[in-house]
Amino acid sequence: MNDIIIIGAGTAGLTAAIYGQRAGLSCKVFEKYAPGGQIVNSPSIENYPGMYGVSGYDYSMALFGQAQKLGAEIEFSEVTGIDFSGDIKKVITSSGEFEAKAVIIANGAARRKIGCKGEEEFEGRGVSYCATCDGAFFRGKTVAVVGGGESAFEETEYLSKICDKVYLIHRRDVFSAAKTAVDSVLKTKNVTVLTNSVIEEIKGENAVSFVAIKNRANGSISEIPLSAVFVAIGLIPENGIFKDVLKLDEAGYFDADENCETGIEGVFVAGDTRKKHLRQLVTAASDGAVAANAAAGYIRKKFSE
């Protein structure tokens, strides 16, 4: 049995593992994909203190290696169930059932989908949710990015360097991305920005060949030939297996405050999976440290009595 089980190996989860191990506790981390979470796909990190310009992949691997070096055990398995009813918490995964004195949930959030016709049909055949993963397949071609936030502008800037033309499609006429990111993209010659626009349908035969776009201002429909659609419209929490046990807000995020505590003793949440005003690497790292410190305090008090 481990002292702490951590669900998720993104910034929050791996930071929690680092702080937990440094507190003298044994930590086991479960991750169903790859370490690093969403940031692993970022070509450059420019808003994390002291790490300007490092790639998301390099950052993720450094964090992963640091946690391992300190002794954290990291297993790539999907968590499918939990039992938090007793003092000893149980976590069921695709590789078996495990126990711990405390649990930190840092499972992040998943990519939000457009929901238009053709999106699922062409996923992996021109529809992508990761420009740094799949952009190279469309080098020299015309592509589109959907979204108006930081991730959409990051993807657009990255693709503009390798693709012949990039359309940035946003349903509103204002952007939520930082002004510096917006200004940079607007100055890029091979980027065309389409505001007040949504993709009605993604079309093609064996792969994406064009999209039908609706102008929300006048209702007109136009078709644009292109080879890929990169969707960057935000995140959605995947907290379904916890909904009957832990309190969620109306959007499906854990209703836990800055102390990262839940309504169950010995269970903590950290990172993008909980409700918060700002979802950034620095806040995820902060959550991981806070949650691990709280878990260590709980374990020492609860299990030394």
C-alpha cells in the first residue's frame, strides 16, 4: 500500500508526487496517456517563471524525470473506479486495484469538440486536436484552426510556420487569448482570421478536403478547401466516475477551493480538474504542492494516532 495515490501525471499530479516524495511519503501515480498532460503538445512555454522558451515536451519530460528520480512510481493505466468510503482509499485501474492512505485527483481535462457533422468521421484523417502532434502531416498545405483562446493562437502560430495557409475560425468577434498572442497572429501574412463564424460541416471522401462555414452575422454559408481542421476550443472535465462521491460544480469541475480539499477526508484535488479562475501551468503546479502538503499533514495526523 502506498501513502498517496495520484490520479494524473500532468503538471499538478507530478508536482504533487515531487512534494509527496520529498515529504518522505510513497507516491504512486496513474496516467492513462502520456506524462505532462495538455502542455506536452505546446511548441514553446512563455508564461512559466524561469522557463521561457522551453518546449512543452521537454518541460514534461523534465518534470516526469524529477518525480521518478525522487522515487515516485508512475504507472500508465486508466482509473476506472474508486472507493473512498473507508480510511484506506481504493482506486481501481485497468491493471488492478490499489490502496492508499490518501488520494490526490489531478486528472486534468479533455479537449472540447466542435460537435459539427463530419468531426468524428474524419478524426485522425484530417481532424486533429494537437497541432504539434499532427501538423507535420500537413506541411505546405492549407489548414484551419478553430478557437479564440490561448491554445488556438498557439496552434495557429505553430502551423503558420509549416503550412502554406492557415484559417483561424472563431465564433465570436473578440478573443480570450492574450493581446500579445493575438497581435502576433494578426500580423502573420499566411493567416486569415474569420470571426463570427462556425464550421457547419467537415467534408471529404477518405480524408478532409473542405469545410462548410456559416457566418453567424448574416447566415451565409461558404466552403473553403483545406486539408485539416485543428480544434482548439477549450477543455472539458472528465470527472464522471467521481460525480456520485465528490461535489462538482455546474460545469463538471470539482467544487474545491484553493486548499484543494474535498468533502471527504484524505481525498484532495489539484489542477485543471477543479473549479478555478485561471488554468495555467503555474496554478497547476501550485495546486499540486498544496494538495501534497495537505495530504502529508492528513496522513501524519490520521495514521499516527
